[in-house]
Amino acid sequence: MKNLTILDGGMGRELKRMGAPFSQPYWSAESLMVAPQYVTQAHQGFIDAGAEIITTNSYACVPFHLGEDLYQERGAALAEQAAIIARDVAKKASQKVLVAGSLPPPFGSYRPDLFENDRAFDILNSLYEAQAPYVDLWLVETISSVQEAKVSASLLSKASQPCYYSFTLSDDEKEVATLRSGEPLSDALDAILAEKTEGIFFNCSVPEVIAQAIRETAVRVAESAKQINIGAYANSFAPIPVDHKANEGAHASRDLTPEEYLEFAKQWHTLGANIIGGCCGIGPQHIELLSQWQKSVNA
């Protein structure tokens, strides 16, 4: 089995916990605009906890969060700033830290119903061009549908860096994993394994549903004979209903302790995941415990 690598935790909720400027609809982009030092501090906190990959704070640099006018005026510049901040923090780390360029859902998390191919490509391309000089790999995050994955893959066909695709799953536990769109994960795996990809991840889903997705992915990856990393970074939300509309209110959270999260991580690793971190609500204390466990795993 590949060595276990530790990804960082959820940037947005960590900024909010730290007391950084944070409000809807701007979400994590607000700190970039008015108090970028908090973004630096958040990255440093995850690195100090043991993260070996940090993700740029570009998730909210899209019209869905900024609004169309502000996106046109500053979206690309904010994404570039996010990448520069992450690169600078990573370069100063005492250990090797890679920077993942975040390519977020162009029209909001969990909203496959809003997806428009051409517009999505343009938005993602602007974030790609802004971050490309500063990142070590690409992480397409919170993919809710097969079509979203295909559009992202068409964009990243030109990338020289490794490309990882991270899907968000229905929070209902089922015998077969499904995306937020209701499509079976198997359709997404077929689509993405046909493209240039070095990693298939699962994020921003409750931890209980990720094990089944990893099982299915490990089988497909083995059949493909490709060298694919499998990753997982769950959230600490309560299950999100199918009809939830992002930005219309805060998600209900639960108190998922580092010890509880570690038990999920151990299960994911046993099933084949070799890159593990956290999404919304998973903070440095969770990452620190994962890092301590990693030392025994990789010994």
C-alpha cells in the first residue's frame, strides 16, 4: 500500500473559528479581501498540525459567492492571491508541503441543477490561469455530478501538474454510493478514469457514506490498472438534505471529535485511501491526531 499522506482541514470553518471576517455570501473569500493574514495563519495552523498538502483558499472566488460584478472585477486576482499565500506559507515550512490549487463548484456546493457547461468552463479556467504558476497539483472539489467532472477534466487536460477529482456524495447511507445529483458513483468513476487523473477523492460529505465510495473506487482502480491515489476528507455537518440550497443558511454541525474522526480515517485507509484530511469543520486538532497516527502507519 502507498504511504499515507495527510491533507489539511476545512479552511472556511477554520477562518470562522479564528474570528476572521466571515459572512454570507462571501464566505472564505471575505478574509482574502479584507484580512488575508488570517488565511496565512489558517494554513500555518494546518501545517503545524502535520498537513503535507494545503489547499488554496480559492473556493469562494466564484460568482456564486462574490456576485457577478465583484467576480468580474476581482475573482481571478483573489484566486491568485490565495495561491500566492499558500505557496509562501508552504515554502517556509520545515517539512515538505505541497500546494493544491482548489477548483470549486462554479455555481455553489451541492447544486448540480445550476450547472452550465460553457459558463462553468470559463469560470474554472479563470481560476486555473490565476493559480497555475503557484500550485503543485490540482484539486477539483465537491463535484456533484458526472457532467461537472467531465467539464473539469476537459479543462485540466492541459495541466502539467497532477490532477485530483473530489466528489461529494449523497449523505444517505446506501448499498451503492451516489453523487449529490443522484447519479451512481460508478458512472462518475467510468468518466474520470477515462481522463487524465492521478487521484479520486471524496469530500464535503458525512463520514459515514465515504467507506462505500472508497470500496467501489478501489475495485474500479484495480480493474483499470492505473496508479490512482484515493483520498477522503469528510465534513462535520449533519446530513444535508437533497433540496438544500447553498448560501441560504448555515449548515447544522455536529461535535465530531478528533478521536471519532480518526476511527473513520482508519477505516478509509484499510479500504484503500492513501490521502486523508478534512473538509468543513475538521480543524487542526483533527489533523494533528491524523498526523500522529500516520507515523505508525508509515513506519
